[in-house]
Amino acid sequence: MERVFVVRYSEIGLKGKNREFFEKKLIDNILKIVRPAAVNKRYGRIIVRIGRNDPNLLEERLKYVMGIQNYSLGYALAHDIDEVKKVSLELAKLEVEKGYKTFKVSAQRGYKDFPLNSIELNREIGGYIYENIPGLKVDVHNPEFEIGIDVREKEIFVFSGKKYLSGGLPVGVSGRALLLLSGGIDSPVAGWYAMRRGLELQTLTFLSPPMTTEKSVQKILDLGRVLSRYLPNGLRMWIVPLTEVQMYIKENAPDEYSLILQRRSMMRIANMIARRVKAKAIITGENLGQVASQTLTNMAAIEDASSLLVIRPLIGFDKIETTNKAKEIGTFEISIQPYIDSCVAFAPKKPATKSDINEIRKIEEKLDELSDLEYQAFKKRESYRIENA
């Protein structure tokens, strides 16, 4: 008898001819993040064998694997019906201790040479549990818990209960993107949702020394450590000093447009780094109407500076939704630490809320040194590598 996690996915099962690719990526990610003794694929599910590992530690790591819909803790048994009955009863008792009073047995016979078919297994195991736990009732339509039985050629898996995780797609199946990571609440959450759609991430942060300090760097790295838990190959983080670009814009452009111009410079530098690391898109934490730079016209003016797709996972979120997710994934307490944002350090007194893209382009044409300053900032980039914890 061996303890196992029975891992299930849903969206991957709809991928048709590409299903095998998605399954393989999910298995690879489990092996790298959970680091169990072994993983086996079964049709529609994945078996994570606990072996001598600490099941609590493996279970904690499972929640960082994108693409898992839910999982159950169970056992791999020999083809011994008495052993199946015994283990099923013990699992049922654990569920009853939680206060559950109704159940059903759901058996699948993938190995057709096993003497009992699925209906017979349901009756045999269900009857045994019913007889040995007083007060427990069978409800085949809406049970409070299920005992699952999966008969395979070499073993039988018995499990109960389901714990739900993030679902989505395995990290890496959708390519690579560059996340514009600030010290605020929004951008780490945007990164989480991007990973949930199968994107592998690298991050880019703009700082404004000496207004932003080493504490700002440490805060960014702390956020990176949280995000790295979801990335099977760890996280590459980039930090670019933007002070000279910002000062030049502040001194040579209309104040109300300075924030938009700064953001456009960020986009151009982000594109330089994205091309270098072969990222196909830029991810931001913007949502519509939250601050002055996030009006429809301003976001369009900023995105105009990018030759890459700009993805905004939080576009329709309100602050409460974003904050709740930040608390759930563990970035909130880091994000609310004191921090001077790169844009805040050079924020205009009255930023324009409705930018005219033609006007913005005319202003940039007169900023003769801007392109060179952007390239110099790009060359001063610093790289940090955060391994999967």
C-alpha cells in the first residue's frame, strides 16, 4: 500500500490533439515544483506518489502548480478487494469525523480483466461502508463525500475528498511574457493571472535612485520570491534605473504629459528587454479608470510606444477584488510596505487624463536626447535570479 495524490485537470482535457503536450508540461511542472518521488499519467488524471516524502510538504507545494483543478489524497493498492474495502472504510471514517452523513462510491474499471465491474464495485464497497458506519446514509445524487476507486492494470487507487486549486493552464504552454512589476498591490496579482493562463514570466521594475532606495529593491525581490513559487524554472528579474530619463522629461516637456511620456519610455525599454529574453508580450497591472494614467485614451497612448502585445489581466477588476487575491497569493503584506514608486517620484501636479496621441508624438519629436537616455537606462539594467523555493 502506497500513499498518493490523485491530481485532476479540466481545461487541459479539452485540448484535443495538443492534449499530450499540455499533460507533459503539467507533469514536468509538478516534478520541478512539488519534487515528489515519481509521477504517473493516467487518462484524465495524474498520480503523484508520496513515497518517503512528507505529505504535508508536498501538499503545500501542489498549490503552486498552475493547471491543477483539484486533487485527492489516497492510496495505491494491489488487486485485493479486501484491502480495497479496508482502506475505503478508513477513508470514509475520516470524512464522517468532519460531520458528513451521506456518501456514495464512484468506481471506474480501466482494467477490464478485473473480476468486478464498476457497478459491482460500487455495491460491494458501498455496502461494506454502510454496514460498518452506523448512521451513514447513501446518496447517489448529492452526497456530502465520495469514495473514489480507480482500477488499473497493476494497481487500484482509492481516494476521498477533493481540494480545489487554481486550475488554468500549466506555466510555459503559452510562451513567455515580461511583467512590469512595481511595489504596489496590482502588478503581482496581474502576474499571477498571467501565469494561470500558461505564461512563463520574467519581471521588469523601474526605480528612480536616489529617491528609491535599497529597501525598494529588497521589496521587489521579496515580491519576486512569492511569484517564483509558481514558476518551475525560477524567476529572472530585471531592474532599470530611470532617473535620468524622468528628469529629462520633467525639465523639457509639458508637466501634464510627463507621466504619459515616462510610461512610454518604460514601454520602449521594456520592449528592448523583451526582445532580448524572447518574451512575446508585456504584462501590466493596469485596470480601467483606477488612476489618471489608466483612462482609455492614456492607456492607448502608452501602449502606442510598444511594438509588442500589452496584456492587462486586471482591466475589469476593482481594488477590493485585486486586494483579496493579493492576500490569497501572499503578496499583499509585502506590497503595503512603505515604497516610493518610480512614477510617483516624478508625478505631475495635474496629470492629463485625456491624452492626444498626435500631441504626444509631437512633444517626443522635440525631445532629442530621449532615445539615447532610454538606451543608456537599458544598458544599466541589473539582473537577479530567484530560484523556485
